[in-house]
Amino acid sequence: MNSKPNILVSNDDGIEAPGLQRLVEELKTFANVYVSAPYTQQSAVGHSITIFTPLRTYEHKKNGSLYGIAVEGTPADAVKIGVLHFFRDVKFDLVVSGINHGANTAINIIYSGTVSAATEGTILGIPSIAVSLTTFDNVDFIEPAKMAADIIKQMWEDDKINLHEGTLLNMNIPNLPAAEIKGVKITKQGRSYWKDGFEVRKDPHGKEYYWLTGNMVYRDDSTEYDVAAVQNKYISVTPLHFDLTDYRTYEEIKNWKLNI
Amino acid sequence: MNSKPNILVSNDDGIEAPGLQRLVEELKTFANVYVSAPYTQQSAVGHSITIFTPLRTYEHKKNGSLYGIAVEGTPADAVKIGVLHFFRDVKFDLVVSGINHGANTAINIIYSGTVSAATEGTILGIPSIAVSLTTFDNVDFIEPAKMAADIIKQMWEDDKINLHEGTLLNMNIPNLPAAEIKGVKITKQGRSYWKDGFEVRKDPHGKEYYWLTGNMVYRDDSTEYDVAAVQNKYISVTPLHFDLTDYRTYEEIKNWKLNI
């Protein structure tokens, strides 16, 4: 493929997030880039859509010209309204969501707004990739954006973008200088999970409120899994889909007799 | 299993929803029932959790005694705080989410707060079932609650509750008198999807806003799939999991060479 791809970029950290803006700059070196992203931070919204209230949107400008559409809604909303309404005359080759500030590996994937934006792209029939940087530290996103864009460009040029219907890719980049990264590993979703708890506090009026707290419990050693791959200095790329059927259990229970 | 099971009930329509309250009544005929549910309607929140603001909760009373905990948060929040904090001394045998007012089949599963409450139960290591009634009509939920509770009771008594780690069940009940229902079918998640669009309106100040609209596009004829099963008058029960890895694609692409 030699023509310039049309890429819609979204995220869950909001249109002003440096992770998105650095990625947009790098993608523009080889692609036509359109932006439709939430107006504000939307982390841990999962795959939400807004159905009981209408969506408001704003033209987000930079240096006097249109940078993208800011959507008062979720990442999935932003992708839907970008593809179906604002940029409806564009034939998108790819939706890219990110770069998220923080890992989206293992169980975190199901809470992830970043992944949900890519999922929505896939639902709309467009190949989609979620990109996350595995740190909450303050970083400039310059190197990760270059690496992510370079990998996406290779996939475009090698015709690796068009996977099966309903498949998206979930990329996690370790927070390391490019020179220290060992390579790209195709992985499976890890089985690490959060050991959660609630911290109880009292407000000045004596009423209790609760903060969710938790520690990650690590369960995977092999770099076949996303968490272990990034811990071992690889960029992890996991193929995901949204067919949640547990086929192994389906085969085991499909002949259950239940009476009504 | 003969002792009374301990069941946590949640939903996404809120603690006052008749779907939840009818189900609680029926489950109480054979189980110890605890309720932790959102304070307000939370449909289409997907698998959200609240991490950047604290949670507030209220004791919801009925006839002067505690009915359950109302959580100003999402369905997943309600299950987490119910299991880990308010009812932490209870060893739960089951989390039941519902009865939702509206189907949670095919693509809707990934937007579903009802399913996400059951998913959260499973994440916490508790067997979990989501229950939905496939209508938006005003109904009293009496017959569906009896059927759901009766099926859950059979599963409990036949030791069908403990599936694989990470597996939950998603039950959808057609809106029909019990006498017209043909039976219970174990199914797969269907492939029907929404053909979405946005309806543009103008507010009294001339500013545009957007309503999400859509029609379901049906793709499955076989009652092996959830949508077709309920259309053909079966109660559909689908085993789901939250390992989103697309293993078929993983095998195909695991040896990709991508340079950094």
C-alpha cells in the first residue's frame, strides 16, 4: 500500500493530552490525520456510550485552524461521532487510540477507555489500534510516539492492518529509551489482576466516603503475556476481539437440561 | 448443595428498579439475599469503575429495615464495594445482576452495565449471572423473576454454579408468558450489531447537539446464538469471559517481524 492512509485519532485522556498530540504529530509524517476525542479525561469509563443525553461537541483549534473535534462524551462516543458524522466523507483506513498515560494490560483492558475507542473503530468496520505507555510518570511522549507511529507505518506498508473482522490490536510501550527496548512481541492478555479494597474517610460533616485502592497481583511470568512482555522491555501487541463467548465452557455446558 | 446460598444482587437500572426488586423477592425463597446496586440508572456505562472521585453510599430502607446499599457509582462499583466492604463478612456463592429492562445480547453485551456487574463478581472470584428481559415495554417483571430465580435455583441445586475461573453466565428472557417459552438454550454471543447514526438538533440558542440513533442489523438465524434464541422464544444463557485475546489471530500473527 503506497497511498497515504486516513487515520482517525482518539483517546480517553482528552483532546489536549500530550500523549494524543505527540502521536498525531508523528502519524502526520505518513498519514492524513483526523482527531475526534473526548473534551475531558475519561479514564476507566470502560466501553460506555451516551444514549440518554445528547452529545455536545466543540471545534478544537490550534494556531487558528481546526485541530479536531472535542466531544463531551466517552471515547466510544468520540469515535462514533467522528466516523459517522463529522468526518463522514472520509474513508478511514485506521483508528488509533492513544497514547494513553498508563498501561492497558491484563484485567485493565476491560476498564480501559483507550481500548474502548479502538473497539468502537473495529465495530464500525475500521482496523483499529490502542496505544498505551506503561507509566503514570510525567513524560513528554516524544520517543513513545515515534516508536508507535513507526510500528503503525510498518504495519500499513506491509499490509498488516487488515486483520479479521472484529479484531483490534492493543499496543503497550514500556517507559524506556528506544535504545533499551528489546523489540515487539505479539502477546496474549495477561491474567494479572487487582487486589482491591476501599479506604474509608469521613468528610467534614462526619459522613463516610470511599476511595477504591488496589495492588496488582502478578500471575504471568512468560513474555507470551502482555504484562510480562512490557516488564521484560518489549513493546507488547495483543490481538483482541469483542466476542466474549467462552467457547470452552460453551462446549461443556451446551447440553445442560434446565426446566422452566 | 443443600445449604442456603448467599447471593449478592446488583443491576444497572438502580436499586429502586422493579426488575431488581422482583428478582430479590424470588431469590429470597431459597437464598440469603444482599443488595448493593447503583443509586440511579446507569445503563450503557460499560465496565466502568470510579477511580478519580470517591464513592458515596446510602442505606436504602424499606418498611423501616435495611433493604440494601445504594451506591453513587457504576454497577461494577456497587459489586466491588458490596463484596469488599459492606458485606465483607459474607462468603458469597453467587452474584446476580438484573433483571435488566432490555436485552443484553450480541454487541449490546459490551456496552452493558448489567453484564459488567456480573463480570465484576467473576473478577472477585464469585460465580456470577446477568439477567435481562428482552423488552423496553412497561412490564411487572413478576413472571420473568420467577423463571430466572427458578433456573438459578436449579443451577445451585445441580452444582452448575461453579464454572471455570473467569466465566460468567448471561441470561436473556423473552418477554412472553411462561407457558409460551420453549425452554432454556445455551448459546453463543450473536453477531448482530447496530447501524448507528446521529440526529442533529439545534438548541434554542442555535447551537447544535447530537442524539445517537440506530437500528439493529440481524446476522444470526441459528438459535445457537443469543439474539436468535430469544426471537425463537427460548431463554438464552451464554457463557462469557473477559479474556479478550483473539487466539485465532494470535496464532496467525505471533511471528510478525516489526522493527523498532
